[in-house]
Amino acid sequence: MLRAFVLVAFVLAFAACAFGETAIYFDPTDGEVDACSDTIYCAEVWIGPAEDIKGYSIEITFRSADLNLVDVVEGDIFSSAGHMSAYFDEVRPGAVEDTIAVDASDLTGSVAGPGHLFTICFGRPWAYVDHSPLAIIMADVRDSGNGAVPVVTLDGTVTIPIPTATDATTWGAVKGLYR
């Protein structure tokens, strides 16, 4: 079921881009987040394609029972063009789901996409969790005339790989020492 969801999200992201619609999506698109370290996992939020991006306001929910939010880091969509930006993020705690609100604006012009908006970093949860949803619940992208840029949003899933024991660390290997 998850593979079907991931495949559908992947196809929709590229279909939206193929028809010229601006999409906001998670990278990697296969759902498995990159390990920034042994205990931190990061999901990047991207936009593309777009001709004129002046600013954005995006809200994403995640299950705090599954994931521990560590940080939200500004992407390079504005700085890669040599522009300065105003960047803000806020976490709103909830009973089951938390909301990350991210706002950014280009202070010196506008940029074209695709581009990296921001990165969300999660810590490994205490309990075993293999899949946890990320949902974009609001996306407001503005152009240089402060007009709304229509966007398609694609939700994601954080898949944290659980380490697998190797032969060198299994109980069978330990028993073998005493035979």
C-alpha cells in the first residue's frame, strides 16, 4: 500500500511539472528521508517549476507521537540567486499532530524555480516507527506583484530505516564463541 502511495505521489509530482504547474513537494520523493547523522533524518521541501517567486508561506503537519522535530533550516532558493531573504519558522504544538509554519520572502527581487525552500530535521523517535505522514496543509506562494502563484501540493511520508543486525552481532555469533 505504501509503495503504491509513494509511486502515485512521484507520478503526480512529475505530471504536475510536465504540464507546467508549480508543485511543492518533499525530497526525496521516495519517502525515505536522508540521514544527516546517526540520529537525525532530514526531509527537504522543494518547489518547481516556477517563473517568479517572491515569497511563500507553508504549513506542514507531522505526528509528534512518531517524530521528534529537531530543526527547520532555510533552503537556498533565494541565496543561490545572490538574493537576501527574510526567513521565519514556527512550531505550533498540538495534541497529536504538530504544525510547522514557514514563511520566507526575497528582499531584493524574485527567483525562478525549481528550488530548495527549506529542510525539516527529525530525530529518531523513542518508539519503533517505520512510516509517519507529513502533510502540507497550506501553501501560499506569491510573485513579484504579490499575486498568488497557483500550486499543487504533494504530501509525503517519513520512512526511517531501522538498523538490521548483522551476523557479527547476532545471538548466534555470541553462542558460537562458547561452543
